[in-house]
Amino acid sequence: MSSSGNLGLDALADAIAERVLARLNQSEDGRLLTVDAAAKYIARTPKALRHMIASGAVPVIRHDGRVHLDRTELDRWIEMRKVRG
């Protein structure tokens, strides 16, 4: 890859490229996740995630007796918990 000579601009371009690649990879995996897959995605145990679901901390999709979590909602949950410092 070529450099623009501007470190800040290069860093921004790299960050954008990483996000685009991550979204492309997500679409291959599918948007809805099982509890086990979602727990792994957010680095929690399935038991901890079930507790979060029961307390209403994360929204779920319930259909035909199955529970799925929306990857977009999990990303939003992660973003809301980011702190600086």
C-alpha cells in the first residue's frame, strides 16, 4: 500500500479499511448469532450473557423457541461501554 506522507491521514485510511473489512466478514457470518456465538463475540461466558438477556441489558430475537442476538445490537452495546483513559 502507498503512503500519503501524512501519518494522521494514513492512520485514518487504515482504520476505515479495517472497519470495511470487518463488516464484509460479518456479512459472510450472518447477522444473527446464537447465545454461545454471541457470548464469544463479546468475550463473555454464555451464562453471563444469559444473565444479561434476563436483565434486559441486551435485546434478543425470540422465534420458534430459539433465542438469537443481533450482531449490530452487540456492536452498539460494545460501543456504548467504551471509555477513554
